[in-house]
Amino acid sequence: FFFFRVAVMHSVASLAVAAAAGAALAVFCLHNRHIIPLGLDFLWQAGGPQDDAHVRVGCRRLTPEEMLQRSQLMLSLLNQRRSIRFFSTDDVPLAVLENCILAAGTAPSGAHCQPWHFCVIRNPEIKAGIRALVEEQEQLNYFGSDGVAGSGRMKESWVQDVEHLMSNLHDTHTSTVLKPYLTDAPYLVVVMKQVYRVGEDGQRHENYYVEQSVGIAVGLMLTALTNAGLVTLTSTPMNAEGGIRKLLNRPVNEKVYMLMPVGYPHATATMPYRDHTTLRRSLADITSYFD
């Protein structure tokens, strides 16, 4: 299973980098515990298209004080974002979720192909079907076909590194894997990446930088959900991708990229404790300067 494990770790790393890039493009902030929009426009299309179909860029430069304040408020907001695995079943306004999806759709993409599709699932039977597919594959990933811990497809170091995250979801004594968040959250958003497009002429047209483009869109959605006071978990489909796509009756040019339950934390929800030294890596640790 060496190549499977390498592919999984490379995929997870790619998703994380792309999602982080998306979060950096967010456009909302936090002030005195109340989330407020940034307000006035700073970038817009000025005038009509020119001969080359371009338009002039209209731009209002923010003052250094405005930029600093907005960047600090953004940091305050995003520092509250955490991955949640235990959800309330309380409903969420659909219009709020739709706005978050539209925010995700503002992401840049290769050649502006916008290679994404969002399946918004509220139907309990469909959510249960997806959960069953994911749990079946995760069972094999962590415990293998013989149900023995450490005999699955996942690298042992990965199993150890996520053990503290999964302690209430993975039972090594009974060799069971549980994914309750896939059914408990009022909405499950399945993010699809469109590997290629099918034109009106029925011909196949290439999409570019699909992984990066959809990853940035997911990052923007993460930020928009956080801004709206909602929580989520970015969960990869693993080997359940084909089954999920078939269950949702999606075309062959689409692949499942991410599963994102959306809602509120359960009243008894827990998450790993992090202090200021473990919550985020420091600026010095993640930055190099070249003057």
C-alpha cells in the first residue's frame, strides 16, 4: 500500500496549502465580537470594455491605518476557526449557506474555468448513504480487512498523529470507525472538482490547475462559514469517491474533492485543547523575508 499512502499524504498536503491560500483571500472581519463587512468598495470595473475586451481597473487605496485594522480584524476572526466533528442537528438558514457557496465561487481559477460544483445535501437518506460509504472505506484504511489496528492502508505515523483527534470516533477495542458528523449536521456539502468541461457541442474541453483552483474555493468557503458563525470539517472522501459520485448521480467529469458538514457545534462538542504555542505556528516559523 506504499503508493496509496504516498498519494493520500500528497493529496492532503495539496488540499491544505490550497485551502490556506483561499482563506487568505477572505473579505470579512470581526470587531468587538460582532462580525461586520469591510464596507466600501476598493476594487471595481471602471467603464465599459475596450477593444481587447478588457476594462480599466478602478481602485481606492486604503490608508495604512485602514489596512492594518482590517488585517488585524481578519486575523482575530480566523484564529477562532476550528475543525468540529460533533454537530448539533439544529437547522441553518439555507440563504446563509448559499451566500457562503457564492463566496467560494469568487475564487480565482486556471483560465477562469471555475472547475467546481457544490452538492448541498439535506436529505437524511442520502447523508446516511454517504456516511456508510465513507465509514466502510475508513474501516479498511485504519483497521484493514481483518479488523486489526495498524493493518489498514493508512501509514502508521498518520494513525498516530491523528489519534488525539479521533479518540471519540475510532474505537481500537472494537475496530470501528464512526463519522457521525456526516449525518448529524443539517447540511452536508460535497465539493466536486470538474476535471474537464463538456461544451454545448458535446466535446471535452480541458480545465486547468483544477486541484489548486478548487482548494482555494474551499478556503474561501471555510472563511465565509466562519464569518457567518458556522462550523465545518474538511473531510476527504478517500476511496469512497466513486460510490459518492454514483449516489449523487454526478457526471463522470466530476470527482469528489471534499466533504464539508455545515452547522453549529453540538452543545457537548469537544475539540483538542490548544494553547498559544500549539494553536498556530508562529510568524517566524512560517515566513522567510528576502529584502
